[in-house]
Amino acid sequence: MAARGSLTPQDDAERWQVAARLRREHPRWVVIWLASPGVYRAYPLLRARRGTVLSGHTPDQLAAQMDQVEKGRQ
């Protein structure tokens, strides 16, 4: 994969596929890929503190944050 900031169209498409996988795995979140800053971003569909927006440079970072927010709701 190319370094952040020099993504090829294929790299970008792969990251959008990863974002789609994260959405399937975490259906209570809207997950997108932002190419310019090179981050995955998640917005809650569940009740969360107002203004909650999560970001991670890797899918694992973002998934861990989403899990943490969900656990805090229980």
C-alpha cells in the first residue's frame, strides 16, 4: 500500500472496502474513509455523548474505539 498522502485509486478503493466491512461489523455506526487526512471516521447511530466522532488511522484503532464507546453504554 502507498503511504498516506500518496494513495493510488486502488488503495483508496481498498480503504473504502475496509470502511464497508467496519460498518457491517459495527451496524450502530456510520463509518467512512477520509483520504485527505488518511483516517477512518465513525459517527454513532446509537445514543452517545453529543458530538461523538471517532477517528483512527487503522481499522483496528477505530474498531477498538467503537467497542469502548459501546461498552460504556452498558
